[in-house]
Amino acid sequence: MSIFEPNEGTLVVVPSLSLPQAELRRITGALCYEERLLFLLLTLRRPGVEVVYLSSTPVDTAIVDYYLSFLDDPDEARSRLHMISLDDPHTGPLALSLLHRPDALARIRAVLGPATDAWMVPFVVSEHEERLAGLLGLPVYGPATSLAHLGSKSGGRMIGEEAGVPMARGFADLRSLTEVEHAAHALHPVPRLMVKLNNSYSGLGNAVVTMNGQPLTASPTSFSAADETWTTFAEKIAERGAVIEEFIEDRPLYFPSALARITPGGAYDVVATHEQVLGGPNADVYKGCVFPARPEYRAEVGECTRRIARVLASRGVVGLFGVDFFAVKTDAGYRALLCEINLRIGGTTHPFGAALLTTEAAYDPGTGTLVHDGRSKYYVATDNCAAGSLLGRTPAEVVKMVNEGGLGFDRETRTGNVLHLLGALPEYGKLGFTSIGDSAEEAAALHRRTLWALCQSA
């Protein structure tokens, strides 16, 4: 099964952010990230597909209209789309709220009827998603929670070692600040170390320590989260566990990633590679991506990911997952070092899905690009286009502005922008978009023009 290109059946999309809530609260407009999976509305181009999309608050009808406008027959596709909202701007995960809403569960069951070919597509699988799937009688397109540890920072190092994938020197399964301290001494001498919480995302659970012969808590430390301290970080280490690794000082240093999938039958493949665009105080917070990864190490990143996928498939993992790497230059060329494994839908998933479904291209593992009619497609994506001039704008206004400015998607050339995170515009002045071109240069130029146009809009 491919959630990007299902031939038939019903996708029950549960974009619940069942992640550490402390990190989630640091993301501007976090609740709007439930819209990240709206690209799956484009699967309605197949007449045998239905989509049930769940959300905490109603998705603006202009946003739904925008996605359906990419299809040949939006009205017909709309008849196979069921948007179900709890109308509850809560601060907890959507899946947890659904468990306490029998009325919403009854609506979902009524839509599904006796269907036997329905699947739940979650953003991430936690015990809440598993309980919800059980109540609805649905299989889950994602790894069981019993395998969740394989996607932690410690689990990633274990899988990487089993797969024979190179990684930075370090130690895993650390459960206290004392254990982290001892591991730091074992790595001596290194100028800097990185401590990473087992379960965090977007780089917000990281700390970079400059070693000066003092205890970690007395050493210069840069936390990726602005309000973090060693006191709060130590509590999270005890709660979640952590790893410590040698900080990669090599320059130039690149940050490629790969997107892969494992089917319920155990088949696996790599579907994309990207360059991550990172920011924040330690340059480790995800901001966006460029497709594909650089040709100098694209094949190696893909091969390392295939080896990791093989190990994960043997453990019973199902669904999409991402793998992040460092790429360092050596005398023999570039070398990819495993950074972490994310057993969930990640930041590169929705740009890839949007590009794949709008261009109707296919991933060519030989070139590592998306190809349609012999022409490769490239894109640049961001989750973080924010400007004061966008504050208070409606999704419909911004869609109109983009289209009238010649920056929208051209169905004939299969190039242009695909917008997302539109629901964050009115309150936060923020959105994301994926700029698709027939060359890397065309995609990058379109992305720059779009950023300028959006941020300069009155």
C-alpha cells in the first residue's frame, strides 16, 4: 500500500500531534500543523479512493477548495471527502480527544459503514492512535507502539549499528545526568558534544556542550530550545533517556535526509532524498527542505537508508519513516553518517507528497529524482514563511494573491507552488509552501520570488 498513490479504499487521516507537548508548545501555530497531511486530499484523483480527514478545529473551506482545485473534477472528488472536526481548540493530541468523543466516533463509523478496505493514516503512532484504531476496527499505516523505541535516538543508534551504517562516536540509553556525564568523559578528548533526548523532534531536544574540563552543567551549553536549562533538561533525560555523541565539526557539513516506506507485507523502498534546511541557535531545528539531496552523496544516503529499512522491516515496522544524516567530505569523496531515525511522518513528507501528486511524477531510484514524461522535477519547501504583513490575512486572500502573481501551480507545465499550513495565516501570519520547477535552479528562483512576494504583501 502507498498512501501517496492508493488505487482504492478509504484513508482515515488522523493528523494528531501525539508528541512531547513541551516541545510542541514552542512551535508557533502548532495546532495548525494538523493541516500538514491535507496533501492526501489529492489522492481523491483516483475514483476508488475516499478520504476521512479528522481535525481538532474545522479546516477553512477555502483551504479544502484549494486542494480540490488541483483535481480534474473537484465537485465529484468532494463527494468522496469527509471532513470531521471536534470543533475543540484543545492543547492535547487530537487522538486522545477523539477517545473521549463517542459522538465523533459514531460519525466516523457511519461514514465507513461496512467498508473492509479502510486504513488509518496517523501522523505518528502512540497508544492513543492504537486505541482509536482498535475502537474503529482499522489497521494502522505506521509502526506499532511496541516498536516505537526503534525510532528513538537510542534505538536509531542500535538500528544503525545492526545495519552497518556509519555514525558519530557516542553512547545510547543514558537515563540520568550522571550517566551522561560519565559518557562525556569516555568520549574525551573532543571539543564539543551533543546531547539529544530520546524522544523529541525538530531538533528541540538537543544541547551542544563545549568541553572545558568542567562538569557538563558548568560547561558552555547551547540548548536548541530557548527556555531550556540543565535543570529542566536533566528532568527530561530521566524521563525519556538520551544519547551523547561527538559533535561533528567538519566543514563543509551537509544535512541530507531520506524518506522511506515499508509495506504491511514487509517490502521496503526509498522514495526520496532531501537536503534539510536547518536553523536555530545550533543549526539543528528543521525549517524546510530541498529535493533531491546533492548528487555527491545522494546514492550513499539512499543505500544507507535501504539497509536501515531492511533491518526495520525485519523487526515488523510498517509505514513511512525518515532518516537524517550528516554528510562530510573526505579524501575519497563524501561520507554519510547516521544522525537519527524518525518512525513517523516528518517535515519532508508533505512536500514530497504534494510534489508527487500534483506533477503525477514517479520517483526514479536511478537518478534520485521525480520524473514525468522524461523530465525531472525539483522543489524547495519551507514550513516557516512568516511576516507581519501576512497577519490577519485569510487563506483565500493569500491563495488569490499567489495565483494572480503568477506564482501558483501550472497544471500544464506541472510547475509552481503548492501551499500548506494556510490555517496559521490569520492568527500567526505564517504558512508553508513547496516550489516545484523543472530544474533545481528554477525551483530555487521560484521559491525566492514567492518568499519576497508573500513577505512584502500589504
